[in-house]
Amino acid sequence: MQHPQPSPSMRQIFVLVFSIIATLYLLTEVLSQSIQIALLASWFLIMALGKVNGVSYPRMQHGLIQGISKGMDAILVLMAVGALIGSWMAGGVVPNIIYLGLSIMSPDIFLFAAFIICSVTSVATGTSFGTVGTAGIAMMGIGAGFGLPLPLVAGAAICGAYVGDKLSPLSDTTVMTASLCRVSLVSHIKSMLYVSGPAFLITAILFLFTGFAFDLGGSTSRAEEVMATISEIYPIAWYMLIPALVVVALLIMQMPAVPVILLGALLGVVWAYGFSDKTLTEALTTLYRGNVISTSDSFIGILLNRGGITSMLEVILLVILALGLGGLMEVTGVLATIANRLQHWASTPGRLGVSTILAGVLGNMLGGAAYVALITASTITGKNYQAMGIDRRVLSRNAEAGGTITTPMIPWTDGGVFMATTLGVATGTYLPFLWYHILVLVISVIYAYTNWFSFRDENPGAEQKAVHPQA
């Protein structure tokens, strides 16, 4: 028998959101507890609201499981990337990339180069996680060798990683958004280019001039020290890059991400056994425990002693708890109530664009993953686009802005936790340098209120054209 969807009032939702925020602050900031404990406590707050509105526990448990299942792809990728980082560090793959970067790059243009390299990698592979777990890790090592602030380097790497996550036809979020919004993949990407193109160019210029503005005196000598230490530990040769080239090539060929990354991790084991002082047992152990080397250089130890599936366990737990939170929000009717309120508020094209972006942000904040955010962003205000004669390509473009782009900007989402854990930089410290993300949001809002590049659907079936502002 089908049960009616519960509908909590907006007053109840305001109390719930305030309670969750207060709980997160109290446990993490005042009592110094982990964010995982805070999210688990938030489960009980939502369950309490569900019980008040007559939702049975079996139904809420089903919502929990359904919510968590939406993020299983991300969880599998997290485990695979953890294993890859551990074996690539042990096998000398990432150290060789760091050595190469330090030897050929100038500190002045490094931030610009890091952004471009990560952008190209993400567009070619379609994965932000894979890009940060490979090229991003290498960029952090090179940037540290040049003496650049690590949050700034992380910002450049993450910005580049999300260029492809948002635009690549190989990206799961890009394909998912086009499907949810019922537009063709090519049309969706073309629509996003009106926003992402200017954002990409401005971001590239900002990183270029920021690099020139830094006083990096003495950084070259530190880079030479890092190169010397790496060359003492690992052989420096072109064949040390083969695992990375294989992984990138297979991802470009649209092979599934998880098995490709795991294959790269196994190649790292072969390299660790063949080209370093690791025994086979030690090389295999790096998949789970990560790389461990002994060095008198503490910086090199921090740089290279990392990775392994165990390094991702806290991240995976956080993702599970955040996704469960989103599942509870959905089954208790919280998301539906917010959706109805946003639909009524979105009465103008400007408000409509903002409401779609806000729906994506709420999906990330309450669901903890881009998959949840894209569903909320694409469904909450979809009917309003049709009613106003605005093409669904604008809906898909705004859904990506609110759903995909904001994921690494929120500390407890799968993207935010992965970026912070993998790069070793807290979300709050790299957030001010996510210039690409900020520009995408700002430009999207400007387009919504000015009607710039807003496609109209006045003649269904006819070719749609961009509407430019009147002079």
C-alpha cells in the first residue's frame, strides 16, 4: 500500500536546519569531535522530525539505504584512488612526475601550468577524483618544492579538475545532468560553454598573474634539494611514467574508471617491486597501508608517505553518513517541502536560475554528494522552465553550476572530503582560491537576471537561439 509523502512545515524545517547547524558547530568546534560524529547525531534529529510527522522507522531506514546507495560509485572510486596513490608513491611514479615538473617548470608560471594541466587531464578523463588523485598530487609536490602556499596550489588543481568534471563528455556528472534534464549531451556541453568559457579564461589569467606576484626567492634551491632527495630514493627515467600514461590513455578511451584506476594501482605494485627496494609483500601492502619510506628530510616524508585504502576509510565513512543524511531528508519530506517553496518563489527568470543553483547547493549540503545535488537541482524547478518558455538547456547548465561545482566547496560532501584528504589541505583554506567555481556561480546568476545567452523554447521543435540583452 502506497503511503502519502509526509510534508513537514517550513517552521519545522527551519528548526531542523538550525538544530543541525548548531549540532555540527557544538560537536566539531566546541567539543573537538569528528564531523562523522556530528553527522551521525544529525541523523537522529531528522528521525525525530520523521516520527513527529508519522514516518515509521522501517521507512526511514529504507530511505537511509537508498540515499547511501546513490553514492556507491564515489565510494568505489575513493577506495581505488587510495590504493593507486599508495602504490604510485612506492613505485616512484608520482615522485618522477614531481621531479619532472620541478626540472622543467618556472615557479612564476607554475600555478597557471597546474591549472591547465589538471584541466586537460580532467577533460580527457572525465573524472575530478582521478585527476586530483594523480595530477593533483603531483602538482602539490611541485608547488611545495617551489615554496608556494599549499592552499593556493590546491585551489589551482581543484579548479582544473572540475573543468573536466563539468564539461567532459566522459564525466558521469555531465552525462547524468543531461539525462536528468532530458537534453542531448552535446547540447548540454555547448550550453555550459557560455558560462565555463569565460570562467576558464579569467581563472587562467588570475593564476598566471598570481604566480608572477609571488616573491619566491630561494624557492629554486629548495626545489633542487627535493629533486636530489627524490633521485636518491627512486630511479629517474621515462619508463617510470608508464603507469600514469596507461591510466590516462584507458580513461580517454572511455574505459570504466574503477577498474582502470585499480589496474594503475597494480602497475604501481609492479613498479614498486621492480624499481625500488620494496619486496613483493611490501609492495602489495602499499595498496592498503600506503607508502612508507625512511628519510632524514621531513618534508619528503610528508610528501611521499601517503596513500593506501586505509587513508580513505574516514572519507568513506563521512560520505556514507552524508548520503544517509540526504536519504533521511528525502524520505521524511524535507526536500519535497523545500522544493515546493522554491518552485513558488521562482516566478521570474532571474529567480528561476538562482533557485536551481540553490537547489543544487542544498542537495550537496543535505545529501553530501553531487549525485544527490544534481537530482534536486534538475527536478525542483524543472516545470518552471517549461512554463516560462525557457529551454531545458538552461536548466541543465544551472543544475551543473549548483550541483557539480559546489561539491568541493562544502566540507562534508564526498568531493569536499576527498579533495581535503587527498591534497592534505582543509576545505576552508583552499576555498578562497576556487576561482573557477566562484566565477561559474557568479556568471550563471548574471546570465539568469540579464537574459544573456538564455535559450528560449517559444517554438518547440524548432532550432533554439540564444537571446542577448537588448541595447
